[in-house]
Amino acid sequence: MKSRIGIKWAGGAARGLAKGAAFGAFALAAVVGVRPAQAAELPDTVYIAAGQSGSLQHTIASAVAKVLTDNLEADFVVRPYSGTTAFFPVLDSGEVEFGLAPSVDFALSYRGPDRLKIGDRNPYPQTPGLRLVASGANLIAGMLVRKDSEMKTVADLADAQLGGSYPAHLGAYINSYAHLLNAGLTWDDVKVTPVAGLNQGLDALANGRVDGAVYGVGAPRVREVDAAVGVRFLPDDCSAEAKKRVTDAIPGYGFITLPEGRLPGIVEDTCITAYPLYLVAASSMSDDMVEIVAKTLYENADKLAEFHPVLRGWKQATTVRSDATLPYHEGAKNAYIALDAWNDEMDAVQAELSE
């Protein structure tokens, strides 16, 4: 095997001088170290498609890329896109090897607009070739208000001025819709100020143009706006009935309770929406490549937590999920069988999702 600077190393597994390549937010100028040998051949560079730089999804993809780069004989590099609608087609075609996005977006794309709509929307062309590699940490998102707002719960959104429409960001529209559903409200019960995407909605909240807007918990921009004007997340209703209104309508959605003070904007114990991020590949991607990536992430899941608090939720126990919204890649399935993380229930889930 040749190193990046053209020196051949005996045995193929050792590197005296490692690369100075950038992978997402975690660039290294120079690293001295040795990577373990691996069974599968990987290209020198493997791409992971993700959202825009600065977003929480990009941060998480960068952490995944670093862990994989540190443990495999390849450089994993995050390739940012304007949104999921931009990179799903190139992921489905195999132009990029892997992609990271929320489970609900993959559900919409995999099933297509004829089989699934959420709030009457599904802009994705069907991508039947997408396959799940690993279910990762939960993306946690909620409805933000200014800290001095009189609103105390999501039910108080009635008659409020909300950031909405979100033509450039379907996930923001779906999350807003989820909070309205949770409170037993519809878009007709609020006043909508159209905004293009998440950042524009948060800007409108900071500037006082809207009373509420959705955003990801733990995102750097929430910390910035909290320091500037003070914001907090509204608690959702965690009663069984209220949760069911959401989970029946939106595949992959669930709820968790965050303890007071754990993250910016969480000023009390807060029930809030959560949905897993998926690492996905095309079904045409090499089984051997996907198997080694799935195995490596599974075995190094605990190392992801050092990069962001949200990644404490990327655990071995939730990598294989019976509530998955698309089938697992055959290579990933092979990895999880070998790791004793796959069972008969997952065979049934896989068969149903593959129909």
C-alpha cells in the first residue's frame, strides 16, 4: 500500500506519517500513528454527504468521519449539501458512498410521495435503493421562544406568530407540524410568518418578528442567540395520547425528557421531540465496505460522545432498531449478525420494509 506521500510501507498496516487531510470540522495538520488492518478494501477517500457546515447534522457527520478515519485505512470526508433534497439523489446513485440525515427524511424518500406524505408534503423523488447502515444518535428539536415569553408549553402556541412554510428545509416544517400535533393544534390555529429555513426562523425569533420557531437542541446557533437575547424551548405534552398523535403521523419520531440546564435553552426538565439520525448507503454499495464501516462504528460508538453532547446517544443498543424506517443494507446486516446484534425480529422487520 502507498502512503499519501508516495512511500511504500512494509506489511500494509503501518503508517509512519499520516495525512493532513480535512474531514469536516475535525481537520488534522499532521498525525503520527498506526491504523489497524482491515479485511475490506476501501478507496483512499470515502465521502459522507450531510447538511451545511455549522449545522448539527454536519457536526455529527464530522465526528463519524473522524472515528472512521482513525480506525480504518481510508480518509472519510464530509461533503456538505444545501439540504437532503440535494444529496439524496446522488446518494441513491452511489455518487457518494454514505449520507447522514434524519430517519423521517429517509422514510419520505424511500417510500416516495405516492406512499407517504407528512402534513400533505413529500417533495422527495422516490429513492428505493437507499439502505440503512446504522441508526445513530437522536436529533432533538423543539419550539424555541424568547426567555421572557409568556408561553410556557407547546399548547400556548395557539394564536402565536410562528416561523413557518420552510420551503428550503422540509425537516423544519415537519418538526413544527409535530409540535402543533402534540398540542392538538393545526396550522390554522397559528399565524405563520414564512421563512426559508431554520436559520431564518431563528433570526426572526431573535429580531422579534415571530413568537416561536423550531431549532435543534444543542446546535451552536442556539447558544449564540441565547447569549444575545435569551431563549428557551417549550415543553411538549408527554401524555400517551399527545405522543400518539405525533408518532402515528410521523415515522421515526419519538419523545425524550431532557434535564434542566443540560443544554442551552433547556431551563426546566423538558419533554421534547427526538428522532434518530441515520447513516445510509445505496443498496449497490459494496457489502464488504458497508460491513466494515458498520462494524467499526458499532465497536467505537463510545468514542463519538467526546465530540458533542448529542452523541452520547449514539449507542450500540440503538444501532439496530425494530422501528427502522428503511431496510438495512446487506453488508450492515452481516456485520450485526456477526456482532450478535441481529435477531429473528429484525429479520421480520427487514422483510416488511423490503416489500
